[in-house]
Amino acid sequence: EPGQNKNGTDVHMILTDGFVHEQLTDEDRLDMGQITISDDGQRLYYNGFENGIYYDIDSGMEKTDSEIAVRGEVYHTVLSPDEDYFAYTKVDDTSEQGTFIYELFLKNVSSGDSKRLTDYNSNVVSPVFFHQEDRLALLAN
């Protein structure tokens, strides 16, 4: 049935009228998360244990040679509107209670350099870029 998945996660497309469903990938990934679309609308970026994966709209194929790839497990990924930066969270430490602490990082896509932006010693999630500004909003607890 359209709009349903069997095992892992895949990328799906649906028209806003709810009538047309299309499954774009058939990878059944157990680790797929957060999806971001490129400014030109030609790439759908998503992350997981193999981050930097994207779906190329023109070829209809999943590719792994993305310039936004970051080593290690990353979460809550988002590409800046101008595609110059890639924000993500990752485990940076462990609390005294043994829970993971997630901090916010930013990768300069051109240089490939990443830097930690937060030192909240908490869990940082859901970063978003402000439009036409060098600012991010995020949730932290």
C-alpha cells in the first residue's frame, strides 16, 4: 500500500493533496534520520550511521560522495540555506548519570573544517538556520 514501509526507513515523496505517493529509495535503512533538501531542489540529504548520504533527484539514485559528510555518528543535521554550512549534533561527552551529552557542531562545506558551537553540557537538538543571517536556533535541555 502506498505510504507504508516494510522494515527500515526509506525516502518517500507525497503530493500535498495526499493522493500521489512515491517511494524514492528501497534501502530499508535502520539508521536513517533528518532530511534536508538542497537549495536548487536537486538533492535530498539525510543522515544515519553512514552520514553524507543523499538522494539525487535527476538520476533517481542514492549517492554517498556528498561534500557535507562528517565522520562518525551525527544527528539533527541541517544544511544552511546558502549551502555553505552544515550543522549537526553529536555525542560529545557522557554525564555523571551515564547519559550521552549532545552538542552542536558546524561544518564549513568549502574548507571541510568543523567546530563545536555549544558547550551546554546538555542535549542539543533541532538546529535551524535563520534566513540570510549567520545565526542558528536550537533546542537544549
